[in-house]
Amino acid sequence: MFLILGKRPLPIGGVTIHVERLLHYLSANNVSFEYLDLKKNSKQQIIMNIIMKKNIHLHSSNVYLRFLLTIFGKLTCKRIDLTLHGDLGRYESKIKNILDLLAIKLANKPVLLNNSSFNKAYKLNKNAFLGSSFIPPFSNSQNLDDSLMQTIHLMKKKIDFLFCTNAFNLAYDKNGQEIYGIFELIDIFTEQSKLGLIVSDPSGAYLREINRKEFNIPENIIIIPFPHSFYRIIELCDGTIRNTSTDGDSISVKESLFLEKNTFCTNVVSRPKETITYKKGELDSLLKNYCSVRKMNLKSTFKKQVESSLSQVLDLYMK
């Protein structure tokens, strides 16, 4: 029996989606576990369960909580595994980066989700493990409402290619750049009326900023400012764009490849081989060239890799 600590306020956030799917597939494979929600369960419940359990796996996007729970686990002589759902060393704060490094060093098996983070972690902890955040969605995943579907289908009749992108929230990196690059994408697609863009904005933060700045959003751009299934959005599109200034192991990139969609990503971290990578700021010319030759026929081998990654996760938990 082991304890999983994480959050599940679906459908917002890559970490929560990973945790939700992980729990589903563990149950489906009859793996024995207990789960506590770091947001919904009390501190006392979490502390008592860590004391009572021998094996703990922590999924948290809060750097301070990661460090404190890892320290507490070690002090109580527990086996504590840690999945870092982000790029190691990404914070502007030196203290936050140091705390992450200490948590990696102390964890029994830290799981990293891209090559650059793994290489850094392995120097601190030889048990570091290179894994993946992506687990395929299960069949009863959330569907889109009818009015949104109708809006998307109407736009598809007016354009040549439809792309989508997503943002967990309006946030900035340590250099002051907008992390998800949404405003840059709006500028690009405003100039390319034959291309459509759907912006998944579940927190509504981008739409509020757009309204505050009184941006004029053209008809070929749809912004969805409420929680929804981004996986279902990807299914309706020709391709996806991950225009980030920093990243971890993006679930949306893996979902796009799993669905055999053309997947454009900045080269700020290592990406799966099937992605079309570009340097930040060069997407505009890339899209013009790519769509002009109508090279929209990606056949991904990613599905086979996904099957093995899920088996890899199950094997890790069983051990």
C-alpha cells in the first residue's frame, strides 16, 4: 500500500490532469493505493497519513510544499518519491531553485520529465528517473458543450487550418516574459485570417486582461474562458501550438502527438522527436511556410511510446 499526494481540481492544470488519469489507471489495474488531496484534506490528515504509510509519492506544483513534505518524509523514515512537474531551475528566486535541488537530493526516487532536468537531478541523486507526465485520457473524459461545438464548427468553414493552444493562467517567467506566449499568437493570427486559433483559457485570466486592454479579437480567434477538456479541443483541430518561454513536460504536447496532430513547440526544453520545434519569435514565418505547402499530414509513432510509458509508471509503482 502506498500513498499518493496531489490535487484533482479538474480540468485545469497539467499536474491535476496527470494525477486524475494516474489514479484512474491504477484502479483499473487493481494496484493498491490511497490518495489524499493536498488542497481538500487537512494538514493534520496529511501528516498522520505520512506517518502511517511506508511509501509516499508526491505530486505538487508548490515548491515550498514539495520541500517540506520531502523533509518530513525523510525525518519519519519513509520512502518518498517525488515527481517534478516542471523544468528544474526555472524560478527567478534562487531560494526556490535551491529548495527544489534539496528535495531532489533527499527523495528516494525523484522523477523528472525532460532531459535537461534529469541531467541536473542525476548529479544530485543517482536514483533520478526520466519519466513522462502523459497518460492517455480515459473514455468518459469530459465532453464539450453543444454551443461551443457549434461555434468551432462554424469557424472551421471559414478558414483553411485550425490550431489551438492553452494556458493554465496568465503568468510570467523569471525574465518577465509571458510564459504561454498567447498575446504573441493573437498578433500572428490577427494577420493570418485564413488560419484559426482556439485559446484554451480555463482560468479566464487572459480574457480579463484582453478586456482590460481593450484588444480587438478577430473572428478567426476563439477564446474559451472557462474550464473544459482541452483534449477534446485538440481533436477538433489540425494542429496545436506550445509557444512557451519555459516549460516542463507538457501534457498538451503529448496529447497532440497521441492524436497525430501537427505540433508546433518552442525549443526552450527538449521535445518529443515528432514535434515541429522553433526558436521563440520565429513562429510567424514557420506557419506561413508550413501551411503554404499544405504539409499537414503528420503520422505520429507516439502512441506506441505512450503505451510503454504507462507500463513504466505502473512498474515504478509496483516496485
